[in-house]
Amino acid sequence: MYRLTEGALNRIMKGEEVDEPVFQILGHKKLASSASGDRYRLLVSDGILSNSFTMLATQLNDLITNNTLSEHSIVKIKRYAISTVNNGGTQRNVMVILSIEVLVSGHEVGRVLGNVNANSTRTEEAASTAVRSTNLQNAKQMPRINNPAVNHLNESLLNGGNGINATPIAALSPYQNRWVIKVRVTNKSPIRTWSNSRGEGKLFSIDLLDESGEIRCTAFRDQCDKFYDMIEIGKVYYISRCQLKPANKQFNNLKNDYEMTLTSDSEIAICNEEIEGIPTLQFDFVPINTVEAKSKDELIDVLGIVKTCSDIQTLTARTTGRELKKRDIGIVDENNDLITVTLWGTQAMDFDGSTNPVIAIKGAKIGEFNGGKNLSLVASSMLQVDPDIPQAHRLRGWFKTVGATEESRSLSRTLGGGGNLNGPWLTFKEVEENRFGHQDMPNMFIAKATVNLIRAENALYKSCPSEGCKKKVIDQSNGMYKCEKCSRDYPNFTYRLLASTNLVDWTGNQWATAFNEEAEVLLSASAQELGELKEKDGDAYMETIGAAAFKSYIFKLRLRLENFNDESRLKATIASVQPINYKIFTDHLLSRIKELSNIKN
């Protein structure tokens, strides 16, 4: 009824090539995790012999976790590679399964087939020790490769590519170098330069992928010049004669214990033959809520849909003085958890969040700010907008039906600006009771409040007209205005607002300072318009200030404890202000009511 390929295990372990052998799974065991993730060792049978020197490639782990490869399953091994491990001083072959098809599920078979030789399993304990200690990729392993083309890769390709036997990434080891890999480039970094006491140089890196796994490859100095222009993202290449070394997991989140370095002997050649078997990109998505428990600077893969998107912000780097462009976007997943992602440079300027795109990020870096978590893209990160994958389509459907209107739980505590309202919703009384703004306590919160009054005195001031400078100028009484920060005299000035505002909600009140942009929203006029109005008609100016009272908004407020004349006091600043979105605010109130009433959805 079920025919196994009898004798295939013995032939494979002797180095013979067996085409798509059929085996039975007798069990599996999870090995101690390595930097590249969980690994599983299988006990397989061909009906005569059983063998536990069999490993499952990491990209097939879901077959174990979802119980597809259950005990007694009948499987066809569609592709495998052979490596060698040290078993108590003796070299022993290990079969790495790269592609597998389940022919009959284990519950349908329900028994061990054939007459499996019990003697073949006596080395089980030794096998467990050998494979666990080496964990395949940590082992002093040597894939069995008879590949003369490795010495003349480009010459072999010119002759039609005959004789090139590509080695799977999963079978690479630093203890041998006679291999050729056939891989797709999934990411290519810009060229980066460095200069320090030991010299200067440049480098770039590429991320490589085949059906067995992924690995990073870096080129320095001369190799950077030699290979950068010839490598394109998405294309497939043959690569040989690189140096392998342990991966630096501080900068490399790929699921491989090793990484490659191009040397003067390295060869790279474009692959023009059939490449359907090589995937395009692999993600290992984690739910957004798991970021809370992860460490700062850890690199993760995340999938989310854009719910909030700030305007471009311009910053100045403290160390170099270089101008930086950034944009903060808030992404949510199907658990309705939200986290802020920071984009930089051209990626920030080119990004369009108006259509609520789904984004997939590989290698996002976890950051911490104000007690919350956030993500940012680094040089090695990859971002795909609206990827054509099932998870993205499912997330889009959830957002259209539920996520767009529901209030999200935010993991981030970001500064204001650009309409980003991430943070806890609190009343003024709750802020006081929870000692917001005090040492080691959060300092940002969101409140729905009403403007009680704005002090007209000193609400306007004359500022430096130089771009980027907001300092108050001194009237020289000669038609010139002096900026002490710029150390220059100007014939003109720019009006700016600095409004002391009293806000109230049903639990109390709070004095807060509104800077220019936020004050313009509250007063429904620009600072320049108000300044000119004050010069021409003082009464009309006062009426405009008074008209701002008794209007309600959603405020983001920042509290800071300051010392003045040996007395500590809290100073509040309006970080952002938005008109009330009553749908979102009502959802927030309903959520609070359910929380206080202990009602579960």
C-alpha cells in the first residue's frame, strides 16, 4: 500500500545521489536554539534502516509546528544536501532536507512500515549529541562537493554552465571553500565609508537567498569597486570563493550563523538559466505586541498597515551638523497594536501614507523613548510597500472592516508634530494622581480639553528673520533689529507666537505653553496676521485672542519638571493640537467604559 524507497538511506549516506526517495517519519526532536533559530532533527526510515542524522532546513520548520510532519507520515524528499559532522572524532554524514512533500499523513498510516533494523537506531544518543553540539551550521562540517567548476566559474558559464553543482546556503561551512552558491540578491546597501585611526575605507553588503536559507555578504575596498555596479537587487547570481565567518548579530538579523566576505579570489556571475526555484524574499514577521518584551537595538521583521503619517521633519545632527529628514508613521497589525516607525532621508521624503499602504519591513531596529518602544529603518533594513503576500491581503481586509475606525493600543511614546497622537489618553486629574512629568515617570499624554483663555500679554514677539532661527530680536531704535544668537542686525523681523494657554476638562485645568504652529491653530490666524492686526487695531487683536476661548480640541501635552529659585514646578507644553475626531473619541470613551465596567469584547 505504501512503498518506501528501501535501501535509499544507506546509499545516500555513502554519497550516492538518490532521486526523490520516499521515507517514513518516525519522530523528531527540537535542538537547542542557535542564533539562526530553531532546528529540528528527524528520525526517518526507508523500511529497512532508520537514521537520525537528518536535519530539516529552517524554512520548513512550520511543517513541524503545524504538525504536518507527524509521526508515521510518508514523505517524498524532493531536494536534499549532504554535510559532514564530527561524531566523537568520526566524520559522519548528515542529510539536510531542503524540499519535502507529504504523501500520506501520519494518522492515516498509524504504524511503522517495513522491517526496520533495530541496530540502525543504536547510535541515536550519539547522533543527538553530535547534531545538537554542531547544530549543523555551528558544526565543523564539510558539505560533500565535487565541483571542479569552482576554480573557473566564469569560464564554466561561458561554456554553458555544465559541471556547476550549486551548494545550498544551509550547507555552507567556514571549514571548506570549494563551493558555488546560486542565489538571489534581496537587498543591496549603499556604499558606506569610514575613517578612523587605523585608516579609511568603504564597504557595501548584499543579502542573498536560496530555497534553503539566507546569508549576508559584504565587500570591502577594492571588492566594493569591483562588484557594486554589477549586482542588482532581484537578480540571481553564481557566487564562489568567499570567506565565511560567524555572523555579527548586532548588525545582522538574517537567519544564519555565518556571513560571507568577498575576497580578491571571489567570483560573481549572473545566472541566466531557469530560476523559478529560488524565492524572492523571506520574512519572519513578529506581532507588534511582542516588541514590548524585546531588547533595544534588536532587529525584527514586522508587517503593518499605515494608520498615521506625519509630515517631513528636518533635524540637525548634533555631531556633524548635517541636515536630516525624517518621517514618523504609525503602523498597526490585526491585534490593533500600533507602533511608530521612523523613516529617514529619501525614503522619508518619497513615502506616501495617504492611502494607508501595507508595509513589510525586514530588519527594523527597536528603539526606546519616553518609556515606549519604536522602530526605525537602518542601512540594512528592507521595506516593501503593499507586498503581494497573503498576510498583507488579510491585514488590508481587517483594516477596511475594523481597524480604520477602532482606537489602537500604542506601544510608542513619541514627541508631537505632524498630527501623531500616540500616547495614553488621560484627564488632568489622572495626570496629577500619576505624577506625570516627575522623575522616572512618563511625560507625554493626550487629553480632550477646552481652551479657557489665552493670555494676550506677551503672546506675540518679534523674532529673527533668518531661516531656522526663532530667537527674539532687539529693536535698535534705528530701523534695525539685532539677533544675539546670529550676531547680526536685520532691517526686518518675523512675528512668532508664544501663547500661555489655560486648558480645562471636567476634572481640572492645566496651564500650558503653545508655540507658534500650535498657537496659530488655536487662534485661527497666522502670527504675521496677528502681528499686523495688533499694529493697526488693538481692539480687533484682543477680540481675536478672546474668540479662541471655549473651543475644544484633542491635545498632546508634554510635562517637564523645572527648578526655579530653588522651587520645583511642572511646566506643560502643547506638543500638538487637532480638531476632535468624534468617531475616534467616542471609540476611546466606549473602550474606557468597558474597561471600568470590566466588560470584555
